[in-house]
Amino acid sequence: MHAIVIAEPGGPEVLRWREVPDPRPGPGEVVIDVVASAVNRADLLQRRGLYDPPLGESPYPGLECSGRISEIGEQVEGWRIGDEVCALLAGGGYAERVAVPAEQLLPVPTGTVLRDAAALPEVTCTVWSNVFMVARLRRGETLLVHGGASGIGTMAIQLAKAFDARVITTAGSPGKLARCRELGADVTVDYRTEDFAEIARDQADVILDIMGAKYLGRNVTALASGGRLVVIGLQGGTVGELDLRSLMSKRAAVHATTLRTRPVPEKGVIVKGVRENVWPLIEAGAVQPVVHAAVPMADAARAHRMLEAGEQVGKIVLIV
């Protein structure tokens, strides 16, 4: 088979489409013939040598895929060869074939094109696990989403609205802000010219943050009493100052999480929750994958440049 290999840490030009050994399913695993994968910021970090895959996982980038099951390992039940699926991966999605634990499989939602299903696992699992499992967003509460036009942002807006929450989101252009409103955002903030902390001051019951240190203080300002800040990205740095008195006065909490390095059983619980709670919304048309562009997987370097340019809304998928 062929896969995208990172020749050495560096820019998009280090991504090479090369012949590599075929994966084999271990106990509890299946092999998927990949139709599509999708680009995530973690892939950019891995390409630069800043985010190695967990020990024992595929060295190739790619945290999600869609395709058809072609092999089934021992101790796997409930799946058949030929089933159309999408999957949450610890790596290896940028390839023609990938082995994945059966607990991390999802059926392609009814009404969703197989290609577009590749854009679902990472964002649905990230949003469900953080906004709903960790932060426990409830109906009528307010969610503040940073980067509302990103893959995670577009999914967070839609899911929060599907659960009758109010949504405030930030983005960096009039076009992106308009798209966020189309997806259901109630309040949009242009982070280039407006201060989200003043606009959302004391309003946010839950904040989904991709910036980290740069936004830490202002996120606390935006939190409501009893608010929950969940940090899932560090685009604005890793070390910041936290006013504990302000946090205590609001009886608020700060959580920091990752998804890729969690053990398979924990991922399985998240995937099960997504299948039970998110998949019906997708099949009913209340939530949809937002795909900005489809790029041939062999040209993954171009897809990485597109994501780094920051002009996309939603996800960029890679087609085998």
C-alpha cells in the first residue's frame, strides 16, 4: 500500500507518498480500506516533529478516516467485511489502509457521503467528550467557542444549538463570522478588532478553548458563576498567569484535555457516546459535516498549506 511518510521534521514539502508495508489486524482490530482522511492541526505538529504518535501506533499522520472494512481480527464482533465505516485513529489515516481497534469504529451516518464521513470522528469525539462529558453543557446555558470556523468550532456550534444552548463564537473574518451565524451562533466576535472577554463577560457557562495561555486570563473574565473552561489547544502558548481569586469568586473550573493519547477503552466510551447522542442528530439533518475542500491524499502537502493559511471553514479531507 501507499501512505504519507514524514521524511524529516519540517514544512509541508517533507510529506511523501510512498510504498509502505500493509497493516495487519491484531486482536480486537479491523483493517479499513481508506476512502478518505481529514487534516487536523495535530498533523501539522507531527509533521514539524512536535507531536509524536503514542508508543506503538502508526508513524503516519491522520487521526480519522472513512472507508470499508477489508479484514477483521480475532475477538471482533458486530462488524463485517465490506461495512462502510469511519473511525477515530491514534495515527495512520494518511494511507490506503489502516488498522484500528473496533471500539473506535462508527457506522457511516445514514444520508452522509462516505467521503464526508472522514470529517466526523475527530470533531464529534472532541466536542462530545469535552463540551458534554467533561464540561456538562446543559440546555439553556451559554457556550463560548474559540475558532468557530474551524472543524471543531463548526461542530461545537451545531451540537450546542442542537442541545438548546446559546452560542458565542470568535472568528477572524466577516465571511467566517457569517458562516458561524449560518450554523447557529447567536453572537459572533471578530477577534482581530473586538475583545471577546468584554462582550462575553460573566456569561459563558462553558468555554471550549484552542488558544491556551494567550486567552487564559480573558477566558476567566468571560466565565459565568460556576463556569467550566476546557482547554484543548495551545495555539497561543503553554504558560500563562491565572488569577485564582477571580476563579474562586466565580466557583469556576479549568480543565485541560487531549484525545489522541487516551487508552482504547476510554476512546471506546467516547465513541459510544457519540454514536448514541450525535449520530441521530446527523441522520436527522440537525448536524452536518462541514467540508471546505477535498484534496488527493498524495497531495497532502497542499492540504497542509491550506490549513496553515487559515482560510478554510470546517474540514479539509484527503481522498485516496
